Amino acid sequence: MVAVAAVEDFIEGLVTRFPAFRPWYEEHLRDLGELLPHVVFGIGEGLTDPIVDAYRRGEDAALDWRGVLEFLDAHFDRGDRRIDEVLVTDFLLGLPGPGRPGHELIGELPERLRERFDLIRPSG
């Protein structure tokens, strides 16, 4: 049960730190009735796409994508398997592949996230 609280606290901390995620988060809770961590970063409806979009917009983005990556990296590989699982399976694996718009974001991943990305997607 502690792991569930930790992953929920992680996601709530992300939304608190980056208010641009708040409307999506509230809609997620309203529509699904609960926080589903694996849906949070899912492709299409989750937060991965807005992070990539903010990177692609650069300085014009309302979301501090660099700050988001630093936040994710700071919580990754710190002993909470559920947080790591969500970040690997739903964020890192959801990033654009080679030749896709936003793929260059991978070069901006902080150290821990980049090391894991290189392990799970050695071809990019």
C-alpha cells in the first residue's frame, strides 16, 4: 500500500510543481473516478505528448519541459518500483521514435532517465 501512496504523491507533486498539467489531471480524476498512474503518461491522453509538444515549441511553450524532465529524473530509480515502472513503460517507451517529430527530446533526457532509455531502446 505504501507504493501506491508514493506513486500517487509523485503524480500529485508533478501537477503541483507544473500547473499546466492541472486541467488534464482534474479531467482525468473526473472521467476515471480515480488516479490511474499508467494512464497519466499514456500516449494520446496522457502527459507524455504535452511534454514532447512543449519541447517542440521551445521558448513559446507554456510548460517548462526541462523542469519536468528534471522532476522525473529526480524521482526515478530512487527505490519505488511503481514510479520507475510508470516512467519506463509509459513515459520513456512512449517517447517518439527515430524520424518522428520530437525525437530529439531524447538527447535532452537527464542522466538517470537517459541511461535507462538507452537500455530499453538502444536504437532510439
